[in-house]
Amino acid sequence: DVQVLDADIEGLTVDEMVQRILASNPDLVGFSMMTPQLIPALQTSVRLKEARPNLKIVFGGAHVDSTHEDVFSMTDCFDFAVYGEGEYALLEAVQRLQQPGDATLAARLAGIGNVIYRDDDGQVRVNQGRPFLATLDDLPSVDYHMVDIHKYLIPTMAGRYVISMMLSRGCPFKCTFCDAPITMGKKLRFWSLERIIKDLRHYVEKYVCHNFVFKDSTFT
């Protein structure tokens, strides 16, 4: 069972985030963050650990993709991190955490590609990276039913709320201000046109949404 909380769009304070998260009685809490969200994510994690010391917390997102183990030098208020394309890495980590037995967290996370953790001696371990996904169509479509898409607005776009999509991953260029080649790889990979059209039709029919924002690093 999964719940999604977009603290930015909801305008939540750290206290409100902590209350909302604890109210759902989670087994695992994941923070996906860019660098501007790092400090509130750390503050929230500290509060969560104070309330539930055994609650497992995982970090991911563009900040971790770009800096890898750097955040481990700041704090121990979270348990592990996922870098790069995280879909299968997080899935495997969750499956390991659900296995019965008394194995330590470090033992369960050992060998999972794209995972960073502290071993039983407290040393930070960066597991080998997974190859970037070759066939993006293998991933399920993004399911927006767990958020209120009516709150996602762009003032410069006419009409109502918007849905964001990515039609590709990767970028072959070397712009010094951008992390795309690091986080998504240098090879440009696309979802198939058939899949893109299928998703667009689904979002129009399910959410009555006619405004779309394409977030690709290399759209053209």
C-alpha cells in the first residue's frame, strides 16, 4: 500500500509533514528531493526518527543522483539512499526488507545496484550502479490518482490544471549547469510513440486534463 504526499504543492510545514506521515503509520518513508528540498527533508527525517526510531527512511531524487554519498556525511537520520534510475532498485530493496529473519539492514541491502547505505561497521557503501533502462515502455504509466492534480497549475498556460510527462530520458550534451547526463545518462532513450499516445489518451479520459507539460531535457 502506497501513499503520496507532495509537501510543496500542499504548502506543508515540517511539523505538518511529520504529523501527516506518522498518521499513515508507514513501514517505509521515501523522500524524493532536488537540492532545495534537502534541508526540510532532513528536518522531517530527524523528527520522524525521534517519534519512531525504527522507522526506515530512504532518500532519492536529483540531489542524491548528483552527489551520491555526500548526504551521509551530514546526518544519520535516514537509513539508505537510492541514486540513478530508482524504480527497480527501490523495488528490490523493499522486497529484501520484507523478507523474514533477523538479518541487519546492511546485510539486506548489500549488492542491490544503485543503493547507498552504511555497513555494520558504519562505513558508507555505494553499490555498483545499474545499467540505464533500455526499454522505457517496460515501466508502468505514472498513476496520478494519489495526488490532487487540480492543484497543479502553471499561470502562463491557458485553461485548467496540468499534467507533467517525460517522453524520454538521457541527454548527450555537457552543459555545466545541468545534471541530466549524470542522473539520466548520456544516451537518449524514448518511450514509444504508441505508449505516449496511449498515456495521453488515458490522462485526458480519466482526469479530463487537456494541458500537458513535457519535462524532457532534450525534447527535440
